[in-house]
Amino acid sequence: MPKRIFSGAQPTGNVHLGNYLGALRNWVALQHEYESFFCIVNLHAVTIPQDPKLLAEKTRELTRIYLAVGIDPDVSTIFVQSDVHQHAELTWILNCVARMSELERMTQFKDKSRKSENVSAGLFDYPVLMASDILLYQTDLVPVGEDQRQHLELTRDLAIRFNRDYGDTFRVPEAYIPKVGARIMSLSDPTKKMSKSDDDPNGCVMMLDDADAVSRKFKRDVTDSGTEIRFDDSRPAISNLLTIYQLLTGKTSDEIESHFAGKGYAQLKQDLADVTVEFLRPFQERVNGIGTEQLNRLLGQGREKASKIASTTLSNVYAAMGVVGAGTSE
Ligand code: ATP
Ligand code: LTN
């Protein structure tokens, strides 16, 4: 069997530079080495209330974004999570394998539930749905940002426990978390990750931001004390800007430090805004150039390809557990 990767993003809000640098750009890089599945995880999105019309629109927009960043539909499979009903079905089964205590330990749940009064049971169960996404495709590698590491550990634990109790059924996946860019920080608060749900919209550069918005956000960026422009863990704001610069230009850290030697923060912010705008322009043109028909065709093909693999895995799961009824489990 070819080595597989699986990853996904939620069609909520807007895709930002952190999502791209921490995850999507690695999907693009890895897709030629692995058989690749990239999912638009709309069932994860509804763990928090969503406007129905907007969710449908964002699902299509995110598909366009996948294509425009460089995911090649000739080599990768792109599909919408709700189009493959096995994701929800396997979640039920894995709910019966996962323990309350391990879900209670998930830090993302603790953070997200602190922000809301009415927390859904779905939000608590979110990591089990994520495990189902991954395990259905017998995935080897899951390229994600640092914030997903704990969910990946849980996925591995569930796979190992299921295999032990019911026989070898799932491949046990590994996380792929990049050395540089796994946690891009907010421009307005470098102690927090860049996030679309950030209270301050200036902390987050969106992939669909226009040139003015990009420049404004970088100009307002908070800086730390000291004047020297170099990578330094004790100065998180400057290191974050340099990391973004490094990933967008492909330059080494030595090259970057000598480029900025003797220059001030204002120059760095200006250069970073220029580099980002240059990067975003062709990307945004591609997003706008993708037609509805092309989108429908691709998602239809994606659903078909994904469904085949997902239904084989789920049949094996049911058979292993003795969950059988009148007919086949399909
Ligand atoms: P947000 O906090 O902005 O809502 P999310 O993690 O809920 O982000 P998704 O769109 O589902 O949003 O995430 C897609 C991918 O982006 C995941 O692999 C996640 O780890 C990664 N990611 C999210 N934020 C960052 C960040 N600040 N730096 C690096 N990677 C990130
Ligand atoms: N929880 C992830 C999105 C996600 C995912 C997945 C990532 C859902 N299912 C499977 C990798 C593999 C997030 O980034 N918020």
C-alpha cells in the first residue's frame, strides 16, 4: 500500500498565514511523495454554532484556497467531511474506545470551553472525530501545526487500543510538525498563537487580506525591547516576524540576519509587508479564477475516492467487533 497523508482544516472564519505556514504549505510539499487526502472538516466546524449560509460558503471558499495554495487535484484527493458518512459512524465506535478521562485532558477543549457558556458535547468529542478522519484512511503521516500534537497522540492511543482489543485494523499514524513555522504567533500578542478567533483582528494576517490590510497589520505589530534584528528565543515578537520572513522568502537565518544588520524595526515591518503582499497577490488571483463547475467536479471525484477507502476500513472495523446486522455493513 502507498504511504498516505491525511490532513484537514475547518471552514470557519478566514484562513490565515499561520494556517498556511504551519500546515497547508507542507501539504503542498508532501503531496508528491505520498498518496494524499485533504479534507474540509465541516463536521468539526459545527461543534461551535455556525451561520448555515456562511458555513456553506466557507466550505467552498476553503476548497478554492486548497487549490490556490498549490494542492494538485491530479495527485491529491480533496473532499468535504460530511460527504463521507463513515467519518461520523467511526466516531461513534471510537467514542466507545476513548475514555472520558483522556478527553478531559485535551488542552484545546479546555481553552475553547473557557470562552463559551454553552459548550456542546460535540466540542468535547472533537478529537475523536479527528481520530476517525485520520484512521479511516490508514494514514501514515498527518501534517499539522503544533497545536494539534495532543490530538495526534490521542489518535495513536485509540488506534493502538483498538488493534490490541479487536485485532490489527488501523495503521498507527505519526504527526508531521514542521521545525520552523509550527506555531506562528499573533502580531498583537506574541505569547498567543495566530488565530482567526483572536479578539484583536490586527493580530492575524488573512490569506485574503488586501495589500492595505497586510501593511497596516505588520505596521501595528508589537515589538519587544532591544533594537537588534536577529532570531532570539527571548524576544518572541521579533523572532516571529523573522520566521514569517524566512518561510516566505526561503532565505537562511544567516542571510536574513545579515540583510537586516544595522536596520530598524520599521524596515523589517516594511520588508515583511512587501514580501507578504507579493506572495498573496498571485495566490488571490488563483482563488478568484476557480469556477463553480470545476469545484463541483473535483469535490464529486474526491467524495468517490475517499468513500471507497473509508467504507473498506469501516467494514473491517465492524467485522472485527462483531457489529453485524442483516446485510453488509455498507
Ligand atoms: P484557528 O485557531 O485560527 O481557529 P484552527 O487550528 O482552529 O485555527 P484550522 O483551520 O482547522 O484552524 O487549522 C488548520 C491547520 O492550521 C492545523 O493544522 C493547525 O495546526 C494549523 N494552525 C493553526 N494556527 C496555526 C498557527 N498559529 N501556526 C501554525 N499552524 C497553525
Ligand atoms: N482539528 C484540526 C482540523 C482537523 C484535522 C483532522 C487535522 C480535523 N480533522 C485530521 C488533521 C487530520 C485543526 O486544525 N483545527
